[in-house]
Amino acid sequence: MAGYTAGESDRRPWGRWTVLEAGAGYAVKRIEVIPGGQLSLQRHRFRAEQWVVVAGTALVMLDEEEFPLGPGGSVHIAVGQTHRVSNPGAETMVFIEVQTGEKLDESDIERLEDRYGRA
């Protein structure tokens, strides 16, 4: 069962996330990243993620590769893969994150680097 519940939301130094839907083995989040905001460099032991940018421009780091994604762009993040996203633009960037796996909650975040001191 998912550790998230639909409607759950949280503010972070880089923006906010809201759970749109959650069920057994999946969760769907809407994630907003403020201009200049950056999520931690992280990986997950129990879940994979699929990101689809819906507004703004994302700068994605996946393992050692870094690339931009605009609206409609997507990326798959496998279990254990190192990743990060930031917003290099002047407007809020929004992406949809679909998580799949056996354990879906905030405890499955291993922060490797974080500009906000949370690593």
C-alpha cells in the first residue's frame, strides 16, 4: 500500500509537492519548483519514478548526465539511480512524478547532496 494519500502536500525550500493520487504500488505527485530552486541529489532503494514536465524548464541530472526538459519532456528514473532536478528559468517549473514500487513514502529518499543543508 502507498504511504502517501491523495491531497497530502508539503512545502520545501525549493517549492512544494502535492499527491494527486495514490494506491497499491503507485503514487502520482504534482511538483512545483521555484525559479532557482533545486531538489537534493538523491536516490531511492524501493521506487522508480517517471517525470513529465508540464510547465517551465527543468534541468535534470541523471547519474552523470545533465540535460534540459521542457513541457512534454519526460525521463525515467530507475530504482537506485542518482538524480536531481532544478529550475534554471524565471517562472515556476511544474512536473508530474509517477512513483512505482514496493515502498512509497518520504523515508525512501537518500540525500547525497543538498544546497539547503538536508543531506
